[in-house]
Amino acid sequence: MKSNKDIVLLTTKYADDKKDAWLTNELAYSLSEEGHNVSVVVFSWLKNEPVSFTRMIDGIKVVRVKLPAIFYNTGVVGTALKIFLFPFLARHEVQKQVSKCDLLIANTPCVTILGMSGYFRKRYSAKSFLVLWDFFPYYLKDLGAIRNKLFFGFFRYLEQRMYKSFDRIGCMTEGNAQFLFDNFPAVDKGCVEILPLWAKIKKVDPIDKSEIRFKYGLPLDSFIAVYGGAMSIVQELDNILDLAALYSGSDVTFLFIGKGTEKERLEQSVLAHGLNNVKFIDYVPRDEYQHVVQACDVGLISLSKKLTVPSFPSKSLDYFKVSLPVLASLDSVTDFGDILENEIRAGFSVVAGDVITLKNKLDLLITDSELCKVLGGNGRSYYEKYLSVENARSIITSSL
């Protein structure tokens, strides 16, 4: 592969501040470091996200696109309008800001980028790679957001059209790829490959745990189980609160870091049940978030039992990075639990809703510090070997 290619990353999630860098940021930085000319086109999908602009950020040309405020209502009509208006507006901005493109990299949900792969192929003769992280219509159906069969069928049709329009598709796991084949049979299996999640692999320096815990008001001598990430119905975090209730009055603390539509309800539930061993922190800068997680003892993952699509939770990378053992409450269809326990050997998984078994697994971790060390070390080793951004970059750019 020759260097110095023109690459466009099309996404709905990209941090404007390097200290909050996400997966898409890390990929853009890595591509740029390899010598490619990288532009990122970002759709401000949510109302509270930044307005439209074009500027250089950390050596990357970032073109952010936002619709007028009237289109950001939460109703079905507003969402439908956004789906069709964003790609239209993006074409206009791309024409102005992107002169050449050899490779388009986009991530799901595809419904937000309708027709963009075809547009890049026609205008720039660009090849295209889709990073497939979720299956939009099934995700909403599982959570009860789409109940109408006609709506579901329509969105599934749009998704399948978009999948077929990409030259190559990267799925997180074998289970993820099999779901694609089973539910979108028109997709060519030959264009699909496994693309693990990624991160910038960095050395993790030791920290003063007591200092970090004191700074964030955490008990200095408690065993702390941390959940970091979005708090929505997707995670079904009541399972974690049910677990916390079984440790009420003990020196085991449950820490939640982040925001989301369920956060206020979860906080109210904690108050109603008098759970003094649960603490919430709204926001921690990305670089400092690592230190807070590092000061804890086990990383928690939770997914709704209603989900029917296999996934690989991105927050697991934060735990693997700092050698934290993982305890996961998962839906019954995902292959992440098997990967976690038998391939990575970095923790335990339990089917969501089985709080007694979840407690038994946590008890093992609480009482066996050597086990925690081994599991955490396994997670870090797997992270370094398979989850580097350089690995992802190599897979994606092999198209060129």
C-alpha cells in the first residue's frame, strides 16, 4: 500500500477535544500518523452537539454538520427528517471541503448516512469500508422503540441497501458477522471480515489509588466495582443496582460514571432503596477517567436481556487497558461472554437478571486478589495483541 492517500471518515461521534478522544478519533489520528491526508465529516446528530464548522483539530480536518434546531425534536417526524436531510446537507459540505478521496470509512448506524457511499464512489471513485457496530432497526425493535412492522421493514430495507453499497464491511465478532448473514442475506459474505474494536495502546503508569479516591470522594479502603459509560435502557442498569443491594452495609462500593436518559431514574431508585454503597459521578475527562477506573477493583458491563444482536461492549477496552478484571451482565445471545471468559480469560459473565450468580462471581473477585490480578493481566495482554488501533488501521486500509 502506498502512503499519502486521501481518506474521509464519516461518523456521528467524534470528539472535538483530544482529551475526550473516542474510537473514531483514535482511528483518524492513526491514519494521519501513517501519512494519510485525513478528513472527518461529523454529523451532530443530537441537539446539544456543536454547530456546523470546518477547522483543523489536532492535525485533522474536521467538517462538522448540524441541521437547524427545528429538526431536533424527539418525535418520529423529526427523526425521519434528520435521516434524509443529513446526507443531503453533507453532500453540499463535502463538495466544498473535500477535493479528493481514495477511501471512505463510515460507521453504523447506516440510516444516518444514506447514499453517501455511492456518492463518494461516483464523485471521487473512492473505495468504501463500513465499520459495523450495531444493527439499527433490530436495536430499536429490541428496546420497543419500533413496534410497527412496516416501519421496521422500511428501516431494515434501507440498512440492507447501505450494507450492499460498501466494498467491505468489518464486524466486531464472529457472532456479529453471523447475525449479518442471517438477517441481511443479500449482503455478499465475501466482503465481510472481522474488525475488532481498537484503542491507542499506551503504557499505563502506576497511580496513587488513595489520592485518586480521595479526590473523587470514594472510600479509601472499600472494594470498588465501577461502571463507566452511557446510562440508558440498553444497559438495564437495574441489574447492577440489584447487585449493589445485596452488598448493602458492606465495604463494597458501586461507582457509576457517565450520563444518560436513565441516570436520574437510577439515582432516585438508589435514594428510595437507601443504597449508601452506590455513588454517581457525572463526567470525568477522558484522560482522567482512566485514572479513576484504575483506582477501582473490578469493571462492570451491563446489557439489556432484551437485546438480540451479538456485540462487543466498547467500555471493556477501558478495563482491559488498566488490567481490571471484568464482571459482565449480558443478554443471552451475545458471544462476548464466551470471548471474555474463554478467549480473553479476563473475567466472568452472567445472563442478565440472574443477580445471585452475579453476586457469586463478584464474591470470587472480592475474596481472591490473586485471581483479580491474573484476570486483569490477561485482559491487558489481549488488549495489546488484538485491540490496537494499528491493527484496525491495517485491516481497513488493506482496501487501498
